[in-house]
Amino acid sequence: MFNKSVAGFIVIFVLAFGVSSSLAQSALLDIPRQSQHAVVIQRVGITDITISYHRPLVNKREIWGKLVPYGEVWRAGANENTTIKFTDNVTINGKPLAKGAYGLHMIPGASEWTVIFSNIHTAWGSFTYKEADDALRVTVKPQPADFREALTYDFDDVKADAAVATLRWEKVAVPFSVAVDVHDTVKASLHNQLQGLAQYTWEGWDDAATYLLGEKYDLDEALKYEETSIGTEPRFDNFLTKSQILEAMGRKDDAEVAKKEALARATAGQLYAYGRLLQGQKKQDEAFTYFRQAAKKDPNDWTVHDGTARIYSAQGDFPNALKEMKLSLAGAPDNQKIFVEPLVKKLEAKQDINKN
């Protein structure tokens, strides 16, 4: 016999949503719904923001103030709770909200909306919503928008540390900002990650230090990470990063010592790569010094021929530059030849390959 509570639920569903009983709807079976499910995800820093919702259609109906009344709590979608999940702590329109999953409800108004983040995210719609379960409420201004037949959530104005989540339906857009303290979030994450397998590799500690260096954030911590990387396995890479951290800290003498330690361990290819880095910093003469050191270490390395060609090119000696670059092309791995071939053509045209 059919369960009376299920039958009652379907009656409530039909009455509440104005759905004709002739349409295929089921509380028991997985069959197509009028309001289809959708998920949108945006990453900010390393924080994932996920909105899961169902998409009602306008279907020639008058939406705001009619189908969706003003001044009443609305599920901000259809069917089950619209939910929003944050993998880290965030701020919503400047107000703090802890990481976790929330039921997303809204109270529409003609000129002002309330966006509600409820601690209850497993409900059906807003029928059992209680204000006592609120984790946060923010007030926002609706905006006019291009027509949308299906309710949609988008992420707009995406930045390194923030994004704007926007509900769009019919001709209305309702935005709210989500911001993340990326530096603190990543720093805490690095502490956790470096308790796993990454702690046993020099690369893990070096990657963490390189991130902090690139962000110019907590250089003391970056230096500790780099020392651990070197203690795990001393290499050109981690000594060079250490020298860069020390230089950023204003410790130039210590930075020079660390750089010498790095270069003493460098392969010909690493000396060439460091020279190219210096070229990018407009330190041409210094770069050529390392190209020459690379040639002494391994004169047959394909990158050495590239570096030597650059020295000849700067001197205007295009025949010898072309000869060296052709040797570089012959020895380059297949996936690198596409970068060397244009340099050969420039030298054939007697153009300096050190100039963009």
C-alpha cells in the first residue's frame, strides 16, 4: 500500500509549486524535473566555493513580487535547498563566515534583498527555515540584468583573493562578494601539506618557500622552509631560492654566499637557465658570464650552444651565432625544437636574438 505520508508530501509539493498533477514528478524515482540541477564552482586562491541549486524557468510567468513574493524567505532556486560550500573561512560582503556548507536562502525586495546563510543545508526548500539557524545575513542591492529564462548562478569579477557570486533570473541580478585571506589560508595549508609525503622531498619545502618568496609574505618562514629543503637534499635549486630569499630580506652578503653554493652545484643547463633569468632582468653581461661557465662545464649541451649563440649575436657575429644555434637545434629535445627554430630564422636574417 502507498505510504500516506509520501502521498501527502506529493500533494503539498503540487500545491506549493503550482505544478499540474499530470506532469511527471516523483518523490521516489530519479526522473527528469522541471527545474534541473546545476553546480557551479569557483576557486579563489586554494579555496573552492561551490553552489548547488535547481534552475526554475520563467515560463512566461511574472516572477518578482508574484511567483516569488517580496518580503518572504525564498530558497533561491527550486526543489531541495540551494547550498553554498566553502573549503576555507571567507568573508561575505566583508562579514566573516566559517568554512562549511550552508543553506542559501534570500528575502527578495523591490530595492533591497537579504542573503541568508543557514547552518541547515539539508532541507527541502525554505518551508522549515528558522532564523535561529542563521550563520550570517547580509543585505544587498538587486541590479537590472539581461533576461535569463533559467535561474543561474555565476561568479563575476574574479580576482586573486575574491569573486562576486551572482544570482540571475528573469531581469534581475543579485550579487554578493566572497573574499578569502589567501596568504593566511595558504600558509596554514602548507603547514598541513608538509606533514604528509611532501615533507620527505626537497621539492616540497622548496615549493613552499618559493611561494612565500613570490608573494613577499613571511620571508622568515620561507627561509626556514628552504633550510629544511637543503637539509633534505642540497641542490642548485634550493640554494638559489635561499639566495633570493636572503636578498629579499636585505641580507646581501649572505645571499651572495648562498648563490655561490648554488652555482657550484649547477649543471650546464642550470647555468644557462640562470643566465636567461638574468637576461630577463636586463643583466646582459652577467648573463653572458654564466653562459661561458656553462660552456666550460659541458661544451656539448644543446643549451650551451644556445647561450654561446647569444654571445656571438650580441657582438654582431651572426655567422658564428647561426652555427651555434644550428648545433643547439640539432641537439634539442623534440618538444624544445619549436622554440629554437625561430631563433635560427632570426639569425639567418641577421637579427639579434637577444632583442625581443
